Amino acid sequence: MNGASSGKTEQDPQQMLSLSWHDSVWIPALDRNNVMDYFSQRSNPFYDRTCNNEIVRMQRSDPAQLVNMTGIEYLLLHVQDPVLYIIRKVHRLTPEKVTPLADYYILMGVVYQCPDIMTLINCRLLSALSLVKEAFAEAVSYARYDPSKGYYWEFPDDKKADRERKRTGLEDEPREAQGRKSISYSTNSSRNSLPRPSLERKGDNQQL
């Protein structure tokens, strides 16, 4: 018996990743025994009503018969009562062989579709490229060109540092001038306090 989709409108996989679904009436009593019935509600956009689970339910057959059918099937993959349930959508080929198609998780009663690896990697790459683009645009805004110097970088911190150096230089200039004046005065005072040399020939004590 084949449960492949027949008449079900195909939905955009990217759109499905942005959807969520819940039924507030079921949530307080949700557990591992009824979570598959909860997932199979007709209002759940993630549930394919052409699946083998729906066929078994409509025929009121034993769910154990699912392994003998081929086609779309939903399996309860992981249970963490009462918070988390993971359901896998598969295409059953034989009783032992299935092909995974999608995973869904029910978190606090809300159903979401798990993103596939390709979608996850693409999302991360797009986020990284967006950040690189922003960084490159900011770096370009700091590029400058001068005919005498060529290309160079001018960052806001450099301007601030230049202003700080100029301000500090203006404050230090009077002190440096005063220091030079003091040194000059001290040198002149020391020179004037020394005795004047006498030009006297040794031997005849004759002063010139």
C-alpha cells in the first residue's frame, strides 16, 4: 500500500521552517501515549493526511501494521515527557529500510520543523557574509588618499589622539619655555660668579 502524496499541495520548504502550530486544548494532557494523535490533527500544517498513519487510523487497524506498508510514515523518535517530543517523517521502502524526509519537534506543545543541514549552513553563511560586508564597508570609510602620501588609513581614534597630542603640546610649550629661561638664567649666574682669570707670566710674576 503506497502512501505517497496524492492531491496534497506542496508547500515551500523554506516557508515551512517559519511556521509553528499548537492546539491549546491538548497541551495540558500531552504525553507519549497521545502525542502522535496530537500531531495528526487536521489543522496541523506539518501533517500529511495521505500518510500511512492516517490510513491505519481511518481503517482503525493495528499501528503495528505500519512496518509492512510502503510510503510516507511518521515515527515517534524521541520522548522527554512532558517537554520535548521528536517526530520523524520517513518514506518506508521495506520493513527494515526507510528514508528520512524531515524531523519535527514538539516543544512545550508547540510543533516546529527542524531545519535541514543545508538550510542551517546557508543561514550561517549568509549571516557571516553579512557581517563581513558590514566590516568591509566600515573599513573602506576609513581609507584616505593624499597625492604626497598615497593611500593610508585614518581612524576616529587617530584624530582624537592627534587632537590630544596637539592640546598637550600647547600646554607643555609655556612650561618648556619657562624651563629653558630658568636654565639660561642659572647658567649666566654661575658664569658671573666665577673669578675673572688673570694673565700672569710664571717666573717673573709680571701681570700683563
